[in-house]
Amino acid sequence: MAVALVVVAAGVSLGLWAASDGDGGSTETEARPSQGRTAAAPRGTSPEDGPSPSPSRSYALSEAPQTIPAVRDHTAARGPGWQPESGNRVVVDDPALADEGRLVAGELGMSYQGEKGDRRAGDLRLTLDEKKGANPESYVMTVRDGRVEISGPADAGVFYGTRTLKQEVHDGGTAPEGVVRDEPAKAQRGFMLDIARKNFTAGWIEDRVRELGDLKFNQLGLHFSDDQGFRIESDSHPEIVSQQHLTKAQVRKIVDLAESRHITVVPEIDSPGHLGAVIDAHPDLQLRTVQGSAVQGAIDISKPESADIVDDLLNEYADLFPGRPWHLGGDEYQALVRSDPEASFPQLAAAAREKYGSGATVADLTTGWLNDRAATVRENQRTPRAWNDGFFRDTSVEADKDIQVAYWTGKEIGAREPAEYLSAGREVINYNDEFLYYVLGEPQTFVYPTGQRIYEQWTPRVLRGTAAVPERYDGQILGGSFAVWCDLANSQTEDQVAAGIRMPLRATVQKLWDPDRPELSWAEFRALANRLG
């Protein structure tokens, strides 16, 4: 569609121009470039068709709202914009949007009135527009004639529209006249939290859920089992639970809060490594070398009882975490860091040959373990994922094709480039440890990531190091996740962690929502984040 560009004098604000003695400016929508793109005036998206009332003042052509993440498209218009006022209504056209309506009404100090067909000045209307094939997280927000309408093909998109509006009117701001069309580039936008090595309070996690929701993240990963602790109440194996832990009631509250923000909580019970807390209560399941020495955190996968206890836990927590994604871990199984695993662990070698044939290896047995755990969560209608160093090359047993690759490192023994997973057709989630790993105490070679580096150098296609994979693989990269790991748990307090990850989280979601070069400089982006709180 041909687009007419309108040049606007520098320094014009979002709100009113000076009062005019003339006949007033038009309130018709006009096309203008926004966030590096040119938008065409929409058809059939305004709350009402028909002529607009003639204004008594002249208004500047509106500017695109400044939000985090930035909206991807804004069609400018002339008009006063919109601000919430007490007594004004939030109304919906479908009862499925009641939760979104009540939430935003409370946040903006408005009155939630439910389903209403009439239109009043000051209204915020939420509507479902079930377009076939549309991104369920997309939305259209129209500000016109003193009203706002947010529509989307599903409640998630409408919710994200309310997040944009909330930022626009923050601290007395005005939602600019015109139409926002917005949707994320990546379907998975996550934050992963290691609560196994460090006990985080339920209230702190809830605060992060609210923060993540306002930023349009949609996944919260909880790594709650490791060598240092097992941090969620268990009915099937209470003996493994650490003294400091979350009760199931607390977790349900977190899950419910997350669902209200369209965030899925993704649990991780890592195995067959990182099971020290389980092994402490079941020392007979610890992996031992041929000389009898114990291997830290590693469970003996030749023993049926090892599979039984892990499957017990996977099945138990399926009732607690209703979302589809499930993280199986699979990384850093210490049996495979030995130069000759078959000689070091003859019991594993024997089990591999018995199960998979005379030429089978410990790596085959470990891959079979991952597939068996994937089958367990699949029976609970879950989608499995595992760390990239849980996938091995040159094995007779291959990891199931539906296990998504959580790519975090290129430093493991026999490391493979991301393209090797992608060229095999696997779906990948970006956890790049050089950009997205916030490791308490900065052990080994880790340094705390900065928002600026993520904002200026990282994209979802940068899976390892600083080089992007070819664009042809973009569709297989489902999204990414910023991660907090608590290797040296006492290095920071909860408050320090929250402060330290504040800007990295904002930079990460900006690049997951829109991986193109941002419109704002880093200094401008940081100033915007500070203004929005």
C-alpha cells in the first residue's frame, strides 16, 4: 500500500499543540514512520466508524509511544490522546477477557464494568478478534476520540496491549492518538531462576513475575533440584526436600499469579547429573567408579531404582506445573567427562550393552536415560527440553527429535556448533552463556552480563559466542531465556540480584520482541527504563 509520509517539526510533543484561533486540526489518522518502519493507515480497526467530531484545537501528529519492549508499528494521528480517569470504564466484549479487564482497571484506577455494548467517553474497551492464522500474542490498540480499544486474536495479545497502555500512561503520561500494531518476533521469552543453590523467598519470586509480565516475558523457569538443595515440597519423596523450601501452596500461588500474566512456569529437575540433594537421601543410588569412589551429583543410571525415583518426581510435579514445557536438564553427567567412561564405570557399560547391543556405550545409555525421562513427561502432555551438552554425537542411540535444545554453552567436551543441531532439524532455545548467564560470584570465566551488551550485540540468532547462525535457521530458534545461576549463593542478596538483572532483563526482552537494531540508543533506552520504573 502506498504511504504518505508526514514530516513533523522537531520538538513537537505527544499531547496538545498550542490553542489555535483557526478551525482546528483534523483528527483523521495519518501514516508516518514509526520505530524504523512505515505504517499504513488501518482499515476497520477504529472503535467507531463515521466522521470524527470537529475539534476546537489543533493537535500535533502523534509520536510513537516509548515502551519496553518497543512497539513494532504505530500509525500516527491528530488528537489529544488518552489518559485514565477515575470513574471511567474498562469494558470487554467477551467474558474471557474479564481477568485482563479487572487487572488493568485496578492498575489504572478505573472501574471495571464487564460486558457492555454502549460506548462512553474515556472508555478502555478490550475485544477478541479471532483472525485465523494470526499470532495469538499480537494486538491492535486504537486511541481515538477520547477512547481506547485493544483487540487481539487471543487473551494473551490483549493482555500485552494493556501492558503497552500501562507504560504509556505511567506517571501521568498520555497514550498517543493513533493505532499500534504489535507482536513478538519470538514465541518464547523467558527468565530462568536457580532456586536450588540459593533459596529465594516466594514474595521475591512473585515480584519478578509481576515485573516479567509488564515486560511481556511469557516463561519463568524454576531450577529447583541440584547438588545444593531440593527446594519444593514433595509428597512422594519428602526425605529429599531441603529445610528451606517452597511449599506447594506457595508454588501454586506463584503459578496462578504467572498465569494471570500469561507466563508459563517451566520446571526443571535436572538428571542424571546435578542430583546431589536426592542422592544425599539415597546414597545407594550414587554413581561410583570402578575403584569405588563417589561421583559428585551423578546418579547411577544402571540401577532401575534411579529411574524410579526421578520418574516419581516428574509425575508428581506434573500436577503442580500445568504448562506444557518441561526442562529435563541432561547436562554435565560426570561419567562422560572421563577419558574412558566404559573402563571407569563398567556397570554403566554393561547396562548399555544389555539394553542397546554389544557395541553400545555409556553415551548411548545416557541418551536412553534422557529419552526415557522425555517419555515420562510426554505421558503428562508435556514438551521436553534439555541442555545442549545432554545431546551426543556418534552414538547409536539418538535423542528423540521432539526434545528441544536449550543451547547454553560451547565449552563442553566434544562441543558442537549450534548449526549442527539446527541442520538436524531440531528446535532450539537460546540461553547463550556469554550474554544471558548471571552467575552469582562470577566463578570460572563468568562475568555479570550487562544490558548494554545484550542490547547492542545479541540477537536470538547469536546462540554461541558472538556470531549469529545463518538466517535460514531463524524459524527453528523458538526464543531465548535470561538465567540467574547461584553457584556462589551468598555473593548477592535477593535485592542485589533484582537490581543486577533489571537492565539485562529489559534488553533481553527487547531483542526477543524485535531482534532488529533498536530505534533508541542504549543511553536513551536506559533513560526510558528509569522513567518507567
